[in-house]
Amino acid sequence: MDDPRTAMGRLLAQFDGVGSVCVAFSGGVDSSLVLAAAARALGKEHVVAFTAVSPTYLPVELTTARDVAASLGVEHVVSATHEFDDPRFVGNPRERCYFCKSGLLDELARVAAEHGCDTLIDGANADDLGDHRPGLRAAADRGVRQPLIAAGIGKDEVRRLARELGLATWDAPQHACLASRIPYGESITVEKLAAVAAAEQALHELGFRQCRVRHHGTVARVEVEVGDLERAVLVREELARRVRAAGFVYVALDLDGFRTGSMNEA
């Protein structure tokens, strides 16, 4: 990795020639770093943070986003998105993320126009280029700028820079749209997402910091970090009880452990 000052310099340089920005801000470490960099480069009065709310996100994400935006002193706009009105999203094809992201970015553009922002920004990082990410195409189609990718900054460096800036999210666990827990081709419903959210909350309460619950009908496939597998077995009865209480009949522990994009393996 580069010296933090060098990496931060590359990131800040992405805002050269930009007047004002509206940042797609989930509250995660990536978009937190981008928001902080935008505020530093342009001045907080030229930055608007936009956070979407829908059943596809965990409630804690909005709480975190509000806290980070307030700490940076930038205007924060929260708006509902309506991906469940789009049958292409509900049908859950492999390009699902394109349709979901398109709706979110259209709302981002609306908010940007209302606030006089000339540039749309998101928090995609360089490591996102290595997976099946239709949302990146949706961003490209709408001219959304991605400073982390342009600066060649991946996840590890994102966390390092966020820590240097004192951002509370620097070591936050990775979040992802809850729809990513459902296999492609199986319809997405609010009830399925609620079951996943409740099961993952139960795992967090048991002390599993980074985890996923993949929805396979009556089966919950639980992913925890490899270093937590032994502990998951030790507390298996309580873990299974809590996950079943979220709406599943069977609970399976994935021995490969937590990994992003595991649904793409199929």
C-alpha cells in the first residue's frame, strides 16, 4: 500500500474541477470515506449525502449513516426507494442489482437536482471490480463518478484511510443489500428479507460480528467468519433456536465461512 498521505492525495484529486456533489451514502466505510473526502476537498457546504431506505437494508445502516453525516457536518437527505414496484427486481434475475441500483441512482439524481449538485458520486472501491456487480454498469450508464475506483483504492486501504481520518465506521462489518441473500431466480419478498434481517440480528447479538444468513426456502445457510466457526458449533443450539425463531425450519452452518458474493458461486 502507498503512504496514507499519497493515497489520500489521489483520492482528493478526484474532486478537482468538481463544484458540488451528491454522494450515495449507505453509512458503510466506503461511502463514509468518500463523503469525508468530498467534504475535505470541496467544503461541507458543497456536499449532500443521500441515503436510501427500503426493506432491502438493515435499520442499523440508517442510524449509522445519520451519525456519520452529522459528524462531518454535511446535509443529509433520506428518501425511500421503490424497487419492489419493479417486477424485474422482484423476479431476482442475475442482473437484479442493475435494476435495484438504477432506481436508487435515479432517486440520487433527483435529490442532486433539487440541491443544485452538479456531480453524482458513489462509494464503489477498486476491489468491487473483481466480482459480478451489475450495479457498476447502472452507475456507468448514469455518469456516476467513483473516486475510490479512479484512485485505485481497495477495501484494505479504504479502512486504513478511514481510520486515519477518525471515521467511526473504519472497522465496521461489511453490509450488503439483503436481496443478495436470496438465490437468483427465486422471487424477492419483504417477508424473506425480514426473516434474513431478524436472523442476522440474532447472530450479531450472539457476538458474530461479520455474518450472513442466506435464504434457501425453509433452510437458513449461516456464514460466519472462518475464525468463528468453532464458536458457532459450541453455541449451535442457541444459534439454531434463534435463527429458527426468525422464520426458518432448518439451520445449516456453511463450513467455507463468510465471503461476499457467495450466491454468485452457483
